[in-house]
Amino acid sequence: MHNIVYNEIKIMSAQKNKGEPFFLYYNVAILILVVGSFGINGMVNFEKLPAFSALVITHGIIMLLWYGLVVLQGILIRQGNHKIHFTLGRASIPLAAGIIITGVMMSVDNYHRSGAPTVFTVNLPITINFMILYFLAIYRRKYADQHKRFILFSSIAIIVPAFGRIIQLAEIDGFFSIPMWLLLLLPPIVYDLR
């Protein structure tokens, strides 16, 4: 009897250390959404895109690396590779800094190109939200249940530009990016409530 209870505790502990698959799958879906929206928009609206400057390329690479790293980190946890997960977690610090710096630079560049402050005023709260959520993810890194949620919401915080590309493709009002963003927040909330 004692061995049965011990084995059940051991199995439950091993499952907990492997993480919850919801977070990995949801981050994969977000990665597909981001790559798909920018990729399809780039193919369909190629003539409307700004020139590919070093800033645009650098920002795109940093963003892709962020979303890719988040997915890779989830895979590492599922495989039980905690040591590599912790080591790669340090790589997120310069990526986060790069997201903030290049994001602000892209907003300023867009303002100079278009003369419209809309992108800058939208990106400022996005950047602030990302900074707060990322800081909380780092601060609470020893509490896996909180850490993974802060990382997920950090990724969701900066996804609005991807929704902007979907709106461009669908040729609908830019306001619809907000309801789309709110809908993306629902599954993690429903998951936790369940």
C-alpha cells in the first residue's frame, strides 16, 4: 500500500514537472498566428509595405526569436530539460530589451513616414504592458504556475501588430484589433477557471 501511494505521488510530481500542455499548444498557436499574419500580409500587400530597412529586419528577427523561444521553452519543460530551459531563459532578457527598443524605434519610424501618431499611441501601452508582464515573469520565475502565465501574457501583449496585418488583409476597420486581442485573452482565463 505504501509503495502504491509513493508511486502515485512520484507520477504526479513527474507530470507537474513536465508542465501543462495547454501553454505549449497555445504558444504554438500564437507563433503560427504571428508568422501567418505577417507572412500572408507580406505576400498579398508586398507593394504597400515600407522598404526593408535594417530596423525592420532586426525587429522582425527579434520578434520571431521571441515567439520561437517561448515555444522552445515550453517544449523543453515538456521534455523535462529544466537546466536547458533555465539557461535559455537568460537569452530572453536581451530579446525582451530588443523588443522594447526596436518596437519604440519602429513606432517613431512609422510616425515619420506617415505623420499619423496612431501607431505610436497604440504601441506605447503595448510596450508598457510587455515590460510589466515580462518583469513579473522574471520576478516570479521560481513559481512555474505564475511564470508561464506571465510569459504567455507577455506574448499576447505584443500581438496587436499581427492583428493589424489581419485587418489589412480583410480590409476592415482597425478598431477590430481590440476585440480580436480580447478574444485571444479568453482561452487562458477559461482554462484557469476550469
